[in-house]
Amino acid sequence: MKEFEENIEQRCPRLGGRVSFRYCKTMGDDHSVCWKIFDCWWERFDVVNYLKNNLPKEKYDMLADSKPKPKVMTLVELAEKAKKRVL
Ligand code: SF4
């Protein structure tokens, strides 16, 4: 993908503001790819093929297999984090 294409932007459903594709590639845990990248970019370009060709196979497979956590699990995790901060 050419440089200018990585700078394309769109509204992020998680943050509410505009973000670049470059940001989406590095905003996950340990600067990894955001787990929503397929959902967010498939209408703009062939993001599946791009990531297949530009990520190590193991990372691509992990991303392709990742599923959003159920909301209740996220709430449980937030409650546990808050509990740890208080203790
Ligand atoms: S891929 Fe992630 S960071 Fe990028 S727009 Fe979607 S939710 Fe936001």
C-alpha cells in the first residue's frame, strides 16, 4: 500500500473521532493491529488482502480469528481492574 493510502481517514466507532489507517494498524495491545480493522475498512479498500500480504502469517491468523469480547466480559474486566486500583 502506498504511503498516502495509509493516511486515509475515517470515523472510529470506538473513539468517535477521525483516525488514519496507519493508526488502526498500531493502536492495539503492544502496538498491534486493532481487532476491528476488518469491519472498519473493508468498504474503503481490500483490507483483508493488504493485511494478509503485510503481516506475519501468525499475526494475520490471530487477527482473523479474533472475535469481539462479549460486552458482559468487558464489564467484568473493568470491574476487576477498578477493584485492583482500590486495593
Ligand atoms: S480499526 Fe479500530 S481504531 Fe481503527 S477505526 Fe476501527 S475501531 Fe477505530
